[in-house]
Amino acid sequence: MSLERPDRVDDDAVERTPDELEALLGDLVVDRDDHLNAPGFVIRPDTVQETLRTLKEQAGYDHLSVVSAQEYENRYESIYHLKKYDDPTQEVSIVVPADKDDPVSESAEPVFRTADWHEREAYDLIGIEYDDHPDLRRILLPETWQGHPLSMDYDKDRPQIATLPEHANPLEDHHKDAESDTMFLNIGPHHPATHGVLHLKTVLDGEQVADVEPDIGYLHRSEEQMAQSGTYRHQIMPYPDRWDYISAGLLNEWAYARAAEDLADIEVPEYAQVIRTMGAEMCRIAAHMLALATFALDINGDFTATFMYAINDRERVQNLLEDLTGQRLMFNYFRLGGVVWDLPEPREEFFSKTRDFLDQPPESVEEYHNLITSNEVFQMRTIDTGILPPEVAKNYGATGPVARGSGVDYDLRRDDPYGYYDELDWDVVTEDGGDNFSRLLVRMREVEESAKIIEQCVDLLEDWPEDERNIQANVPRTLRPDDDTEIYRAVEGAKGELGIYIRADGTDKPARFKIRSPCFSNLQTLPEMANGEYIPDVIAALGSLDVVLGEVDR
Amino acid sequence: MSSDQPFITDESQVVTETRDARMTGQGDRFNSRLREAFGSSPFILTKFDKFLNWCRGSSMFMLQFGIACCSIEMMHTYAVKHDLDRFGSGVPRASPRQADVMIVPGTIVSKFAPRMKRVYDQMPEPKFVVGMGSCTISGGPFQEGYNVIKGAEEVIPIDIHVPGCPPRPEALVYGVVKLQERVANGEAAPVTVKPYELEEFSDLERDELVDKLADQIDDDELVMRYNFADSP
């Protein structure tokens, strides 16, 4: 079957037992603190680099998913969730406690480049300081913010001051260095090409980009705090829709559902899993269509044909989703243990509508290829620009179409199966180019794969025995997972690995809820793609990354 | 011509092709029912203000301004199927200096509020604002967030609120058309001083926080101060 990986032979992917890992790390391990998803090793705060380097180089843990930080009564803690790109079911958590009065921990940035932003976020929201970090500043909140909002003694009512620094006219003399003759240029935060409220601080050398620094946080809506103040059963589920709001709602809901269901040990009925799989893939089509639409806008210009075509297809798939869930954008359709209601009645009508939609792709994809990919101007703008080599992509923790466009064969739907994906016949799409064009091609081909998945789901749902249409498992009214259980679970969202880390403290609300956003890691690769290129290529690279700021900033 | 004779138009000298074409409907390139109703007269009598307001309401340029989830529905409103341009207000302009109407489509957070105020200030008068979604009304689902401004109206004046999370495109169309009606009737929300203003740092009242930040912020730098304790 297509889901088997041909290349899983190298030594790195050999699975090691937790005890073997502990033996490998030797004296570095001071304690064990296992999580539900992975063994956890507690290490001293000054041995972070050594530990991670050992795991990366000798055991093949080459993917730092996320750094989740939190404050306890008696200590601070950073957790490095490591995985393998070759087999994401092999996980290990490195737990680094830091002193309550003077929380300093060694930075992992020299080992995993992606730790840069993750540790800045931990510093910003929790207040842990990272030694040896290249640039430890606030990342989400304004520079002048007082206090660390997710730390324990934070006072939400204190006044704050945000600045609007006057960016000097870039043409003024003092921005021109006598030798290099560079110029500073702001792109955003209000700019049509930034896909939301993103601010790019760009330094130009002539027409070329000498340096670009994404400045984020313009949509930091305290999502983690909102989740931490909601109860597991019902109050958290509406929020995931609003992380990646490009209609990818069900994919996000699944991320929370998967983590919470594994945490509370809930088994989801198969029928509900098929409905989930179908809904999620509809969302993926809608999300990729918007990526395609806005990318074509960035490359081709104003509100033009391609945008309208793609929005038209989105309207069609949104109609289906509205029939299924009752909403166009913020579905709130999943429940822990299943979905909220069954397929819409009359079912035959829904199935035939869905089939009508699925009949279109061969023609409409042809149309897109005529409009975009076989357009010479478009090819000149995208082929061989914004190149992201696979090793760099891995170092930055890139996932999703961005990683797959660089030839990194990583898709959690296949590699860490959930839902009904492993029962269905579909392919993981990869392209080796690593340029803007490849990332677009990956998305366009994934739309076709999603259509294949939906079709198989519809077939299954049509023939499902009437008395086994069980959409919900029995879930207690109030969920109180055991004290001090921790879990990190991820699903393949529209943009890549969307993971949730939850720590339960025995109450009906999570003590720590950390969102691993794929866009956050993907956006970090922008300087690698853009430096040395021309300004229009930066815009193309950003468009092909397909970031959604609601998810970057959370 | 002697001065004691009254002035009489010499009809044979008057060029009437255009007028005749209009009256007989030959050149109907520019004709319309409205045109016919006026008959041969090329003039209408109205108040200048009323005329101008009618023009403003009939042709509004929106600012291409995306913030959060609502901007996705806003894009759908501009695009096929809903097509806001049918109502004469569907061409988003990328520059605030070319725009009349700002749709605020999303949550305003501390870092963005000064920028939004700046963009609003850059729009030429008269300008109008449509607040789209619950977040611009009260902060919506994120009202409790430590970083969230409790409604866009804390920062800029808003003419029309469209509730919903997010509002459907139909709702936004309804809101925009309502705004057009109001503009055509010459109504607009009074521009008042909002709780959160952009001001120079040295103009802030001195207190503990200001003293603490004094060495980080220049005196003439623009800042916005949030009093979260007093927020609704």
C-alpha cells in the first residue's frame, strides 16, 4: 500500500527503549519524568546543549517539535519535545527545571536553530532566561511590556504602555552606510502581501535583501491563557477554530481532541472517526485553496482571476462544511469522544452534493495549471527562488507542505496515524525542488489527494450499517485527568504539525496548555529563503510559506 | 443691434443635436430612465451637501485591511458569490490615503492598536469605520485575554457594528449597505476622544510605570497607554 515508507532502513530510525536512551545519556540524566507520549528525562539546566546534541547526533532525534515552558510552585520548567523526521512516533521529552528565584537555563539554539523563537516565546510569556541565546528579546508582546503573562504572579489589570516607534524615512542619510549603502524598509504590519498583521523589518542592499527579520505578535490573542481558563469538556473546543482560521477549523479541533482524548483515555467510535476524516480533508482543501488564491495574488497582482476561481471553489467546499457542521468558518463540530451531530438529513442529498463537488477536481485542477503553473511569467517568479534545503528545513522544525516541498517526507497522517487515515488509500505528496514553485505544487497535489480521501470516506459512510452509526463515545460530564499527567500530541494540520501539550493538575481545566503552531516554525525559515534574493522574491517566499498570523501569534 | 430691443435668441444659430438626440432617444449611449425623467433639462436642483453625500454613499472605497479570522469572511464578501461591488463599495484599496471606509476585521491586541490608530489617522476625511465581528465590539471570545483590547471602539470611532464570530458575508453586506444609507443621509458617528489615544511619551501622567520606562522610551516617541483595570 502507498502508506508504507520505502526508505526506513538507516540506523537513525532504529528505535531505542527508554532505558537504552537513559544509558546513552548517562550522567546527564538526573531523574525520570515520563509523559504519556514519551519517556521524559530530567537534566540540569547547564547541560541542555550537550544532551540535545547527543540525542540528535547519536540517536537520530532530529526534530525539535516545540519548547514548552511553565512555572510550578517551586520551580520553572522548559520541556524540549524531540521527535524523528523519519518516524515521529519515536519521541523523547527533555525536562529542564530552572531555579524559582533565578530561572536561567542553557539555550538549545546552537543545536536546533528552531529553538531561537521558541525560547524567546518562553522568555516572553513565562519569564525563563536562556543563557547563550543569540537574541533574547520579547517576541509576541511589545518590548515595553511589564511582567510575564503566563507566570504565576502576573497581574492582568496592571496598566501597560505600547510604543509606536517612528521608523525614520528609509532614504535619510543615516540609514545609508558609506560602504555598504544599505537601506531599511518596513513591510507591514498593515500590508496586503503580508497575509495579515505581520511586520517584516527588511534591510536592502540595492534591490537585494541583505537581511529580513519577521516581527510578530500583532495578533497575539492570549490563546493559551484562554485554553487554560476553559474546561476540557466543552469550553476549549471553540478556540482551536480561531488559531488557523483559514477554514482549517476541523483540523485544529482534531489537534485538541486528539491530545485530550489520549489524556483522558477516551475511545472514539469508528463512524465518528470517518466523519472527522472527511470533514478535516474538506477543511484542508479550503485552506489550500486560499493559499493558492493569495499566492497567485502576490505573484500576479491585484484581485484577479485566479483569486476569484479559488474563492469560488472555497465557497463550494464551505457549503458542504456548512451542511455538515452548521457554520461556514468556525465549526465547533468536534467533541471529545466524537462529533456533535450526525451527517445532515437527508443523507443522500449530502452525499450527492459531496460527489458533485468531487467530480470537479480533474477539470478545475487543469484550469489552475493553465492559469498558474504553466504560466511562464509565474514560473520565472517562482522556480529557483526562495530555496529551502531539506537540512535547513529540518533544523528549523519546518513541517507540512513547506517541509514536503523541500523533499522531507513527513506527514503525520501516515507516520503517526490517527483517525481513519491508515485504512484509506492515498499518497503523501513531496517535491524535491525546495523552491516557491515546489511548495505550491505540493499544495495543489494535496488537494487532489484530499479529494481521494473524501471520496473513500463518502463510500464508507454510505454503506455504514444503520445501527452502528455511533457519533459519540460515553464521556463523563466533567473530565478531571489525573494530577501531573502530561502529554504532547500532534496532528497534520493544513500548515504542518499542529501539536498540543497539556499538563493536567487534577482539576477540570488544564494547568498548562501549549500550542505548537506549524506556522511559527515555518515562518522562522523566511530569512534563510529570502536573504540575498530580490524584494519580489521575499513576497513570493512569504506567500509560499502560507503563514496564518492567528496561528503564528496565537 | 440697438439697446432698446429685448434680447431674442436666434434659434437658427443654436446647436441642438445633442438635445434632440437625448429627447428622441437616438444616441442612447448615455441615456437612462433617470435621464428621461429629467426631460430635456440638463440641470437638477438639489442641495450641494445632499448631492455630495449621495455621491459618497454610492461609491465607497474600502481599505484593504486584514487582521484576523473575520478578514477571511471579508475576502469572501469582496469575491465571487457575494460580490460587495454590486453595491458600489467593493474595491479594496491597499493604501489608507485612497480609502474612505475601514472595515476592522478582527481582534485588536496591544501591539497592533497604535498601528491601527495610525492607519486610521492616515485616511482622508470624511472617513467611516465598520466594526466587523464580536472582537471589535467587546473583545469577543478573547475578552479575558491579557493582551486584548476590549473592542476597537476603545481606539477609533466606529459607525456600524456587525456582530458575529465571524459574521457571515451577508451580514457584512448588510452592514456596509446600512453605512451607505447613513452616509447618503449625512449621518455619522461623532468623532470623540477615545480612551486609548496615541500620545507622546512625555505627555503621559507621571506614575510608577512611566518612571520605570523612562530610560527605555524617548520623550517624543508615540505611545499608547492601556488601563486594563478600567476596561469594560
